[in-house]
Amino acid sequence: MLRKKKSLVSIPFSKVTSVSSVDEGRGLFGSTSELLIRSGADEFAFEFRGGDKAQRAYKFIMREVLENEP
């Protein structure tokens, strides 16, 4: 049985410097996708089950970042 660590990461929208979404396609356990968020020198990777979930998160984050631009 495979075990993965799970964690929660809080990044204020004002500190996000870049966002990218990667669709990994179909794997052994179905479709997966990944969201990468850069904040300063740190980069955070989030893995999703389902090819469209990272894209939905990307759109949500970008909408918030662009709406709150000075």
C-alpha cells in the first residue's frame, strides 16, 4: 500500500509571483495534474487526481491575483 504525505500550505495571493498548471495525462491510477506556485524564492507543487483540477485551481488563483493587483 502506498502512503503519501499530505500537508496544507497557505500562500497569500499578494505573495504569488507565478502559477503554472501541468496535465500529466493518464497514469496507472487515472488522470493526474499538477499546479506549481512560486512565491519569492520558494516553489510549491500540488498534485491533483483528475486532469482538469489543477487547471481549475490555476484559473481561480489567477483571477484572485489579477483582481487584487495594485
